[in-house]
Amino acid sequence: MSDASKEVLLNLFFVLSALLVVPILLEERKVSRRSKTVLTTIATALSIILCMTFPVRINNEFIYDLRQIPIWIGGLYGGPLSAFFLCIVTITYRMTLGGTAGIIVTTIVSIFQAFICIFFSKKFKYLSSPKQRIFWVTTLSTFSASLTILIGGYWLRYEEKIGDMVVTYLPAQPLGAFLASYITESLRRNAELRQRVIRAEKMEVVGHLAASISHEIRNPLTVSRGFMQLLAQSKDTSEKNKQYIQIAIEELDRAEAIITDYLTFAKPAPEREEKLNVKTEIERVIDVLRPLANMSSVEIQTTLVPFAIKGERQKFQQCLLNVMKNAIEAMPNGGTLYVNVSIEKDYVSIHIADTGVGMTKEQIERLGEPYFTTKGAKGTGLGMMVVYRIIETMNGIISVHSEVDKGTDVYIYLPSFYADQMDKAIIQNKRALII
């Protein structure tokens, strides 16, 4: 193995170590997302310094390193602040190494990278698939490598070195960027899978608990409520006692609602599936919630299309009710609730957005967990847990995006009724051909 190959591998080692060390060290520790980003950015900056300290030497006149890869990874995944910090670190350290031409190239390319990361990082995070993110990291890395060759070879008039640059530097950086982004996506996917496993285990525990709750628990509540209502209607009951009785009735209703959520979680599977008109079901739920919206000075704006899905009407309405009620309660000082329905491939998309208080990334990650709520003492954490379970049993997908003080967007994707019917027809045709 040549010395240049060893030095390329050493640079790759520096880059990949920065991506691996922090996630491994923080895997079992409860650290906020912001702290993880800061630590990862610091590790990435260290890898940039190490890459420049131990460059790849092709000959006595041409040396290069893979510092641009950690800038792309750190800036695109970490966000604008990370990109700006990495740019400053790169330029500052390059100045300490000397060489006017190298400083000029580094400054121009690093500022270009930071500029792209600052304006593209938000869209980059919301790309639909890991393959797209890997593609963009590799493409941008190829472009920055080409820009480096263009500036170094033509603008600074190092034409005699262009051949070495094209043969060695141009292939090394995109390949390194591809490997780094692939490992980054793998780590992110594994972290998400671990969170799902932990959530599934919690759900299983709650499911066993919910299964033990029988209708016998609800019967005493119903009887007690009936007698409370009789006492409240009695002429012999004082006004003060009637107030106490009304409070007791409200608490019984609250206990009844909690038990209903538990039972829904224990048996979320549709008992009687039917064809549902999404537009009609949403309008029914809005009619139920309109008094609450009016009390909170919340305007409801809708763009509804009568697409069809398959499911159980009561469960689907409860799912929509929980999400929209949360949205209204997130706007105590008024606002706008948006409900839009569209079609995306074979899925019906339901977009529910509010202009409320929003949530942090940590809160979004815990949505759907048992007993987790953002409402403090007013919430039980069961509403969204039921929503996630119902969507899951309907073979759907739920996605939540939110920013503090800007609002929350909830996207629900459910298989279209006609797409499901087509799948069944295809399966039946295949079976007929096999027979």
C-alpha cells in the first residue's frame, strides 16, 4: 500500500471517528438533542484539524486532505450554527499552517460550503429518504472538490497540478463523503429503531394493564353518577351541595374517559371495518369541536376532498378528535386550525396544523408514549397514545413537525380504499393464474 493510500485512510479514520464516538458514548445517556449536536460539532471540528495536520502528500508540490467531508456532514446535519462554526475553525487553522494560495482556496471553498449548509440544512433534514440525503452529501462534496480544483488549477495558475488533482483528490472526496453519509444515516436509523423498540415495550406493558380493566370497573362509576344526578335534582339538596355533586360528576366523567382510552388502547383493532368518506368524518368531528374552538377564539379553515379509506368509524373519529382537540388547546389565546386533505400516491394525506405554542424536538420524540403529556396536570398522556395505536392498526403513518411558538403540523397518511381494493384484486388474479 502506498504512502498516499495510507494517508487517505488516516483522513477517513479521523472523519468517521468523529461520527462514531459521540453516538456511542451518549447511547445510554439521557442527553438533549442540542447537547448532542454541540458535542458532535466539536468532534467534527477536531476531525477537520486532524485532517489538515496529517494531509495526503502526492508529491512535494501537491498535498490535500478530506476536511470538506466533515464540513458537509456537520453543517447539513447539525444546522446553520454548526456550519458557521466549522467554517471559522477551518479557515482559522488553515491560516496557522501558512501558504497564501492554500489559505485563499480554503477560505473561498469553506465559505461556499457554509453558505450552502446554512440555507439548505433545514430542507435537507426533511428529505423523504436516507438515500436522498446520501445523494446530496455526495453530490455537494463532488461539486466542492471540483470547485477546489478549478480555483487551485486555473485561478491560481497551478495547471501542472490539475492532473494529480483529478486523478487522486476528485475521486477520494466523493467516495469518502458517500461512506461518511451512509454511516451517519445508519446510526440515525439504528437510534430510531432502538426508540421504537423501547416504545413498543412500554406499549406492551400498558396493553397488559389495559386488558385487565373490565367493564365491571365502569359499572360502579355509572351507578354512582346516576345517584349523583338524582341528588343534584333533589329539592332537599342545598346549592352548595349541588356544586360539590357537580364536581364529583365531572371527576367521574374524567375517570370514565380515562378508562375508555385504556380500553381503546387494549383493543384498537377495528371490529367492523367499512368504507369511510374522509371529508364527511372530518366535518362531523369539526362540528363536535366547534364550540370548544369558539370558546378559545380559534378559527377553523378546511380544504377537504371526499377521498375514501377503510376503517372503523368510531375509532377514526376518536383519532381525529384527539389530534384536533390538542391543536385547539395549544392555542389558548386564539389562532387558526388548518385541516387539509389530499392524495399522495396510494395514500390519503390528512394535514392538521395549528398556530399554537408548539413543541420542542424532545417532546415530539416522546409523543405517543404512555403518560407523556405537554399539558401538565390537565393531561393524562393517553390521547396521543391512542392516536398512534389507531393509525398503526389502520396501516397508516403519522408524522409530527413542530416549532416552539410557531405551531405544530400533524400529517396522517392512510391507505386509500381504492388502492387497497386494487391490491386485493391483483392478489386474487395472481392466485387464479397459479391455480
